[in-house]
Amino acid sequence: MDTPKSPQKPAHLLDDLESIRQLLGDDNLQPPLLTDTVVHEPVHDEQIPLLFDPINGQPEPEPAAKAEAKGPDALLHLDRELRAAAQLIMQDVIDDFAPHIETEIKRRLDARMERLLSHYE
């Protein structure tokens, strides 16, 4: 069952985001703005064959050759899955922090407006 998340320190979350960014190889990119949205790529309609599905019309290859042929494809598929999961985690963290950031920006803008208006009175 779902258990509520324990409150995490912002520094810990920032470290997690930094490690995800390094994993994705996005070290030189700027962080997203509050107005940026994540565009989800369409899900591929690729179906992974089940182990018990027969392969029709082809002789059964040797296991070593089969493992070598599927190795790069499996790694690419795993890489795509990990990147998609990392992006979802990053978006969740951004979504969690967005209200706090917006509240802080509004508070600072209100304070600045009060200071500016007090100079003109």
C-alpha cells in the first residue's frame, strides 16, 4: 500500500536531481524555468515477444549468437526506460517545488512593491 513520503531535506533532493542530471548527461544544460513543460514522447508500439511465443519461419539460432544480437537492443531499451523514469522523477520534484517557488517569488515581489510604493508616498 502507499505510505506517505517522509519529509526530505531540500539539499538531499537537490543532490538527487544533480545525480539524475549527471546520469542523463545533461551537465551543460540550464535548469528548466517554471513556464517550461515536459513534452512526453509518444510511447512506442513495440511489443516484446514472450519467451513461450514461437518464432515462425526461422531456424532456432545458437544461444550465444542470440544473446549477442539482442544485447545492444536490450541495452538501448533499458537506457530509454531509465531516461524516461529519471525524467518523470525530475518532473515530480519540479512539480513538488513549484508551489513553494511561486509563493516565495510572490512574497518577494510583494515586499519589493511595498518598498517601491513607500518611496512615492
